[in-house]
Amino acid sequence: MLSGIVLSHADGRPMYLQIMEQIRQRIAVGDWPAGQPLPSIRQMATDLQISVITVKRAYFELEREGVIATQQGKGSVVADGADLGARIYEQDLARHLEQVVRLGALLGLTPMEIQSRLRETLERLAAPEKDRT
Amino acid sequence: MSDLALRLDGVNKRYRFFELHDIHLELPLGRIMGFIGPNGAGKSTTIRILMGLVHQEGGEVFVLGHRMPDQQAAAKWDVGFASEDMRLYDSATLDWHMRFIRSIFSTWDHAYAQVLLKRFDLKPEQRIKGLSHGQRVKAALLLVLARRPRLLVLDEPTTGLDPVARHEVLRELTDVMGDERRSVLFSSHNTQDVEQISDQITFIDRGHIIDSRDKETFMDRWRRIRVELPSGVQLPALSGVIDIKQTGRLAVATTNTYDGVLPRAYEAAGVRVQAVEHMTLEEIFVQNVQCSREAGQA
């Protein structure tokens, strides 16, 4: 099975993080349902033309997050759990919120100011189309 | 049966202007090792010792379980070696070379050789003297790869290749790794190639191995930490930080033993941590060589 994963050399993040993110996306959008077998580590490494150890790392971390399950000798499958897609988005949201707080602190904003900025953004994006012009 | 593709233990070799010091190196079966070093660091000498082309003065060398250089004839059935200075016969065609190798090595895979001809865009009826540098490199690699050796030892396999040819070569090397009993050692100046396809990374400089470990650990432990110093706060000296560049209230600290503790230690000292960044292998390489040279001079 071809993974369809495409890595970017211009992306500053390590390759294992890129692989993890793209696998999470495939699961989150439902392309890879629960129980679906993942390509073997060596297969994925050959496909992407990267080292085996990098793919191993990505699978290991995804297993720790509970996104995939690995059985010795049988390979890895997408983990069970109907809410997996939601959980992946949940983790994504948590990461972005942390980033918001970190950037806010960098700008010297108080917690109150960060909250009000978030509220403003919510209002702006939630506003109906016609009000935006 | 040893589960190491190759092992060097305490290997020494002295020349008039260059010396290899106490080289220890191990490559487990089924792995790709990238061997990086500046010009004249000792990469090719190490590889020649591995291949029995140069004899070490001290230390032990094993290749696929065979002691080198005494058992090199036995080792070489299973080892494919290609280097930049490998000569093919100028007046003979590539096809002649292929038939020659095939007559010696029973492992020659004719179908794979045909696939490689297509992938490398080579014509078997062409004479070697008419080939460009890149085509010669690819021809030499084809002759080695089509034997399907258990260990590939490649000295600068991508040097002087255009980007398309480089990708073709990297693709073949990663294809080899589909078989977990096969191993590759390749030297390169191109850190991007090494970063992409290696499982193990070894740095060599001035005849010393300065670091050798698995790539993920390697890349994980080197980090750049960008910090901002509120007025009145001094950047504390923390262990594990090997380089600091500070201009005004901004500083960048580099560590090669990152484990998540440093940013918290900085924060505890009142320093604001802006970012913890990964580094490319090229950045790590340059910094590593500089640090090891400074330590050598101290």
C-alpha cells in the first residue's frame, strides 16, 4: 500500500514529526479507518526514501499517543476508537492553544489580553459573510 | 554468525602527514550508516582499511564476520564497493563490464541490472570513455548494485551528480533497505543525503571519530535555544550548553545533550525562552567539528 505521504525538505521540522502529522491527518479525515493496516516500517522507508529508524520513531510516537497499535510480528494498524478523529483534532487544538499562549507571552500580553484577543478572533470569524466587507 | 555488518576496534594507521587514531565503529545488519567528515578527515582511509586495500597497523577489523585483511577474499563475495577513483576500462562498453562481473559473481541479478539501466538512463552499448562523470558514477554503482551484495560500501556515491541522478542513487540505496539483512556504509559531504537516508551517523575529523550514534538520538540531542534576557538578568552558565551567541538582550544557546531540562532551567533563572529549535545535520556537523577542534587545542 502506498502511503501518499509527501515530505518537505523546506519544512524545518524533523521528518518523523512530518510523518506523524500526515498519518494523523489521514486518520482524522477518515481515509485510514480503525483497523486499517499501515505500511510496514521498511515499506514506508523505501517509499519515502528515508531511513528505517526515522519511520520507526514516527510509529513509536504514534503508538504512544494511542493513534496506532502495533502487534509484534504483525505490523501496525490504526487504533480502535470511534472518537479517534476527534481526539486527533483535540490534540491539534491543544497544541495551537499552547502556541497562542506562548506567542502572547512573547508579546508581553497579560492573560486577560490574550483572552480578549481570542474572543475578538472568534467574533470576527463567526460574523456572517456580509458583515465582513 | 555475527549480527554486525562491520566492526572496527582500536584501528590505527599512520602516514607521514596523517594519522587514524583508535577507530571504533560498528554497523549492525540491516542499517545504513552515513559517514561524514571534512576533506582529509580519514573517511577514505577508513573505508580502504575496511576493504583490505590498506592494512591497519593496529586493531581489529571484521567485515560480515570475516577478519580483514587476512580473509578479504572471502569477505568480498558479499561486499560491493564503489569509490570515485574506481576505474572502468575506457575502451570497453558498459555491457562488456556487465558480462564480466556476471561471469565472476553468481549473485548477479540480470533482471535488476536491466531495471537499473533504465532508471539510471544508461546505454549498455556505450563505451566508458564516452560517458560523462555522472554516467560513470552511475555505471560503477550499477555494476555493484546488480550483484545484490549483503554489504555496500560506497565512498562518496553522490559527489558530482546532478540532483536528478542523486535522487536516482538515493532511491536505489533506500530500496536496498527493503531487505533487512542488507547493510550500507556510505561516506558523503552532502549532509542532506545523509540526514535523509541514514539510520546511523558517524562524524570523523582529523583522524578521530568524534561522534557515532543512531540518527534520531543524534538529531534530537542537538538543539538551539533562543532566549530573551529581561533587563538585569544574566544568562546563567548551564552544563550541556556548548555554544552561546549573545547580542544585547537576545541570546542563542546550543546544546548537544538536550533532554528538555535546559529551557526550564533558563526559565527558573528568569530568562525568557522564545524557542527551542531543531538543527539540520549540516549545522550540527559544522558545530561539532568546531567544538572538537577547540577542545583539541585547549
